[in-house]
Amino acid sequence: MRANYLNLLLVLLAGFLPLSMQAAEPEKKVILYTPYTKIAVPPGESVNYNIDVINNGDEVKNADITIKGMPRGWKYEIKAGTWTVNQLSVLPKEKKNFSLKVDIPLKVNKGTYRFSVMAEGLGELPLSITVSKQGTYQTDFTTNQPNMQGNSKSTFTFNATLKNQTADQQLYALMAQAPRGWNVVFKANYKQATSAQVEPNATQNITIDINPPANVEAGTYKIPVRAATSTTSADMELEVVITGTYQMELTTPRGLLSTEITAGDTKRIDLVIKNTGSAELKDIQLSANKPVDWEVTFEPTKIDRLKAGETANAVAVVKASKKALPGDYVTKISAKTPEVNSTADFRIAVRTPMIWGWMGVLVILIALGCVYFLFRKYGRR
């Protein structure tokens, strides 16, 4: 019977002992608090925490602030206001605030990293940062508009961004592999440059001006560009679409723009139409601005197609007015398309018909004959 009472007493003591010990433990009087204890960010970013040190006790507490378990290679900074601090003093029933900035390196593995903010001997605040993707040690060279279109006289300007995703300052050499005759100019900070210096985890705006040669054919051209250092590089491919230039020349086989014609007669003038541009010409119409009462027709009246660099032949049939007086006349002959036109001024000298020349000679001979007759008949008297 006495043994049963002893066992019951031991059970009661075992049940109440932990409660007594818990009551004896001191209540936590200093608390570290921040609302965001788990944050997800990509590599190379910085996380800023605002942390409160709360003193629930009745005495002033001096809290030595330290960081435990920070991942290797990660950098951090503890500040209160503009000062870097290691210790905070907090009055009873008050709180003090400090900031913690954590810099995640660029070269870091994807995953969750845990560390703690410590108030030595007073409190602890566990924190975790999840790196959302695998970190790299690389360079990015990108543009939002890699393709442009225009004619061969256009300047194609690309706005690019060079991002240094490394932990070191980099001096990038800027290069382009353009077709022969093309001109590529890099500009950093609005100044022409062959290199650009970029701070760690920073970006630099690069302008790329591309000028094609004047005689470039219509088509699509790819221009690779590159930013490189001895340790890292990035490539980008730009695309320029040349729609072609519309140019045309109207002339004659020998380049002469003058001729002669007799009033009332017809003259055939050989014409040469040259496509001096880089785009095909279609529906070339031939026309003339002629003197009054003159007639100008063409054989053929139009040219359906003329490829870049090719020539076509035509004939202008000019008929002068019968009443045209001797002298120089100008006839403007034009070749036109919706995109371009070319005009040549032809100087045409009008001569008197031969019959009027012979009639003049005949009149002179008749006059001389009359004089001779009169001299013979009346000369001796």
C-alpha cells in the first residue's frame, strides 16, 4: 500500500516538474522583427531588410548585431540612418530600427540560402533567400529592334544594351563583321567609340549606325556584332533589309543631246534608258515637251520592266513643223515611273528646206540673166 502511494507521488511530480521549469525560464525581453523573412530574387540582385529591435524589458538593452551563416561570397551591410552600426542601445518598452542590405552574387547556384541576424545573447531572427535561377558569369548584348528596312541611302540606327553580369569592371572591344563596303559605327555615351567600359552588374547603352554602300542590291543582309573582353563576350546579329534605290538615266548611245532637222521633215533619235538604281523599274512611260506644231512619238511607247543595272533602247520620232523658222529648238524628253523620272533636253537645229535654197539660186541666176540681156540690148546706145 505504501509502495502504491509512492508511485502515485512520483507520477504527480513527473507531470508538474516541466511546468515548474517553464515558469522558471526567463521571458524573452528582446525581439528582432521584420515582416519579410523569405524572399525570392534572381542572381545579381540586392535584398534590403528593415529590422526592428524591440525591448520588452524594464532595462536598457545593448544589442550587438551580427550575422550568422551568411553564404560564402555574399556581401552584406548593416546601417542605421547613414551610419554603419554593430550595436544598438534600446530603451525599455521601445524599439530601434536598422537596415540590412544583402548582395547576391552573379555566379551562384539556384536554391534557398538561410542565415540569421543575431542580437548577441538577446535574440535571433532567421531569414532565407531563394535564388530563382542559376547564376552566370557572362555578358548580355541585346536590342529590342534587331531588324530594320530601308533603301541604300538610309542610315540604320540600332539601340543596344550591353550588360556586364560579372563581378568585375570590364572593358569591352566593340566589333562588327559587315559585308565589304558597309560602314558600321559604334557610339557609347553619344560619342563614336571602339570600346566601352562597364561596371560590375551594370549596363551601358550602345548605338550602332549602319550605312550600306550606294550600289548595294535589294535584299536581306545580316551583320553580326560582338562585345568582347579577355574573359567574357556576347554576340548579337542585326538584320538590314534593303528595298533598293530607284534611279534612272535617259541619254543617247553616244551621249549627244543635239541634232539637226529640216522644217517639215522627220528625225529619228535613238534613246537609251539605264536603270542605275538597285531596284527593278516597272512601267517606264516615255513623253515629250515639244515646240508648238511639232510632233513626237516613241517606239515603243513604254517599257514594262527594267532590272537593276540593265538598259533598254527606244526611238523618239520627231517631226518639225513646216512653218518652223531656221534656228535652235529645245525638246524635253522624259522617262517616268511612279518612283523616279529622268529628263533630257535635246537641242534641235532647224534648217531651211533645200528647195528654197535652189529657188534662191535660180532667182539670182534669173536676175543676172536679165542684167546681161539688158546690157547687151541697150549697152551700145
